[in-house]
Amino acid sequence: MGRIFNFSAGPSILPVEVLEEASRQLVDYNNSGMSLIEMSHRGKIYDEVHSGAIVLVREILQVPDDYEIIFIQGGATLQFGMVPMALLTADSSADFVVTGTWAKKAYQDARLIGNAQIIWDGADEKYRRIPSIDELSLHDDAVYVHICSNETIDGIQWQQLPDTGGIPLIVDMSSDIMSRPVDWNKVSMLFAGTQKNLAPAGMALVIMKKSLVGKARKDIPAYLRYDLHANENSLYNTPPTFTVWMTNLTLHWLKRIGGLPEIEKRRDRKAAMLYDAIDNSGGYYTSPVDKNSRSTMNVVWHMPDEQLENKFVNDAEKEGLSGLKGHRSVGGLRASIYNAMPVEGVQTLVEFMHRFMEKHG
């Protein structure tokens, strides 16, 4: 079987060039006689890959010098607990904007640690939109504000990150990292699981203002201390070397094709094609998301009934279009169109949508 189009939300599609490069080098890395993932993480060969990935993150996202770039195992979910353990104390509080499942999970972990306060919750509207800044009642004494920039399950995304003034903004960017520039005037910290736009699962990218690293608690278990990771160049312990390597290869690919400007062009083209197919279907396909909050990474839609949706998914699989079933908590359909999804993949999906509607509409 040839390559299919994988629309899964994660682990997700990776650039074919990256996979091919990894396969060529997996057994014998650069004629060293062994695989990179067998080598010491303290050795010169691996250090070039590791440090190179950090340099590329800073270059592509234009990360200012006063931010630390850290690789941490455990994915974004570990950050749900690690952030409040590091920054919340018994007499402080943090604000949470709950726009969907992932923001809610972060809040639920934080409230086990300290005083976590929800300042906006879209549950009553079934998480169909992002709030305006005017709807956020920020607490002046909050030590940080947490948001999720893109909710993969509900298909909503912050088009512009909120300005929280002097309160540090912490952003979970797991599903739209490297798909958009970051306004560092607004963001004090971001974290992202690697399994969407960077690499296989197993690691989180953390970018954190040095002043915030300095304020993080040091009376917690060592692995939960941001300062130790920052001071050791993310080599405090044995890193997930394969995931770091794949991140390095993906970042080289991204830079090679033109960086964020090119990714943004492809992103917008893919999203426009898919939303146009939904909006121009005469109601056969319907998006539950407010148009101003639509995600460019995870497009969700519904059909007239669940039986048709199941047939759509099954028929799509037969044509090499995989991973289109919506999350079990909301049903419907979902196409994740991350950076590595080629325009041709979305074109193929849209053509299938037209044929399916003609046949079963």
C-alpha cells in the first residue's frame, strides 16, 4: 500500500521527507556505525542534533533572547500539572479561560495544586467560540492566565491571543505550534506537545521567559523544576533522543520550504478549501463553530445523521482518507490539517466530499 492521507488529530502526519531521512539514517547515523538513538546523549554527535533543534526553534519562531527554550518529556499533559506546581503557591491564584477539553483539563489539574479560577467557560455554548477580551474578567492578583490557543476536539482557535496586561499569559499551543507567529509581547510562556506539528509523541516544547523561570519554585521534585532544565540545556536527564532528532528534521524541513510565511499560506489555503466545501454544501455538511473562531488546524463538521457520518468515514478509509471520525465526546467528523498535510490531501478530501454528497445527498 502507498501512503494514504492521515487526518488524525495526533499522533499525526509528518513530512514524508522527514520520515525518509530518518529511515535512511536510523541504523547507521552519518556513518558512525550505530543509530543516533543508541548514542550517549552527552556525546558530540547527539549534542549537535539537540542544540541544533533548539537553535532552529529560536530562529523560526523568532524567540527573544530573554526566553528559555526547553525540551521536557511527558508531553503537554505533564505541563498541566507542572506549571501550577512551579508557579502557584498557597496564597496565590491563576486565571483560566476554558474554551474546551484541553483548557478544562489544565484547570482541573491546577485546582489540585492551588487556587485556580475560571474567568470564562464556553461549556453552555458547547465550546463553539472563543471569547472576546472584553468577556474576560481578569484578576489583578493572578500569577498567570492560562489559555489553549487551539482546541482540537471542538475545532476552535484564538485568531489573536489576548493581551493580559502585566499578568503573564501561558499558552498551550500543542496543536498550532509552528503554524503561526507568536506575539512575544503578549506571551510569557508557551508549551506544546510534539505530536502534531513537530515529531512523534513523547515530549513537550516549552518556551518560557527567563524572569518566569527565576520565579518558579525550587522546593519541588527535581524533574518539575524549570530552572534545572534550563540550566542544563534540556539535558538534566536522558532526553527522548528520537523525538528530539525528529523535531530537528521537521524544523529543517520547515525552514527549507520557506518557514512560517510559507506554512501560513499553505495553512490558509487548506482551511479555506475545506470550509468552503462545508459552507457551500447547502446544509449537507454543517460546521458548529462560530466563523470568527474556526480552527485552521482541526476542521469539524456534522452530517444529517450519525449513520451517514459512519458511512462517510468508512468510505473515506477505502479511498485512502484516514482519521476523519470526530472525537468520541462530540461525534461528527474532523479533519486535522497540520503543517505536514499537503494541499493535495485536502483537495482529495474535498473531491470525495462532493462525490459523497452527490451519491447520498
